Amino acid sequence: MTATISRPPTTEADDRLSSLSLRLSLVPAGSAPALLDGAWWPRSRDLGAELPSLTAVLDPLWGRITRVTVNPAQWPVIPRKVPVAGHVVNVGWFRDEQDPHELLLLSYRVGRWNLLVVPPQTAPDSAAWLMAAASDPHGMSTASRLMEEAARLRTLRDADRAVEAVWDSEGGIEAQDGAARPRIPAMTAAMPQQPMGR
């Protein structure tokens, strides 16, 4: 499931955000438990600004989100409480116990969910891959393992692009056609005749 919401503009500063939607991908409802329940791609590292739009979508789906935990490696400022629509979400952090690329959400009524947090500066193609991988109901990778795999794929893609750039700069297929098959002049020569035996 991919959820998309729009924020209503309330000030001039919010006008710029009005066309932005929440970037969230969730494991389909009713799927077998996986290590991750989906992925969230926030637009900044400002947890206080980003969390209200996330809980606005998740509260109706999962029950009221009351607590969130993060790893401080990815969030420069961690507020203790974040006011969201009609209630407050308590925020905690764990440096060693929690995967640095994961957000843990808790609801009193329903349970807990783990989301991969895609870094805000991630390229759209890598983010799309990460969000699809994290919301795969058969996925058995941790958030950090998915980030490592995305980095490996990005390195391979960049290497392929570099090879293509060199290929193109050297003329590509046109250069190969002329260079790989040098013209060999056709030569016809008469074979000397051997005298036949008596």
C-alpha cells in the first residue's frame, strides 16, 4: 500500500508544502509478519515537522500512535514530545539497541510497527527501490541491510553509467563498427601450378 496525503496550506510558508504528499509505502494488510512494515521517506531530518503528517495517515490505519523511537544517528534533534492531530506522541531514542535506519511506532491498542526511514536526500530511483523492498511482505532484510544493498546497487549503476559515458565519448557503436573491423583489401593471386607427375 502506498499512502499519499496533502497538507492544507495555513500560512505562506505552508503554501509551498501544500503540493507535497507523504511518501510512505506499507506492507499489504493481512500479510505475514516481516522484519519491516514498510518505509517512510521524509522530506527533512526535522522529526518534529515530519511526524505529524506520518501519524495523520497511520492513526486511522493502525490505531492512535502514542510513542515513537528513533536512533539519534539519523536525527539531529529529537523532541521529547510532538503534538499531532488531537494528541501528543512521545519520542524516545536508542543508540545501540535500534537500527539507525528504522523508526519504531507504538500504539496502545494494536501493537508496534517498524518502518525503514529513507534518508531525505536519497535519489528518487534508490528511494523507490528501498520503499518497494521494505514493503515486500516476504522481505527478511533489516533496514540497515536494505540501505547497504541500495548503496551497492547505486555503485553498480554509477559504474555502468561511467562505462557508457566513455563508450559514448569514444563514438559508441559507430566507432566500434569502423575500428573493430578494419578494411582488408581484397587480393586475388594466381596459385602457382605444380607440375604433375608423369
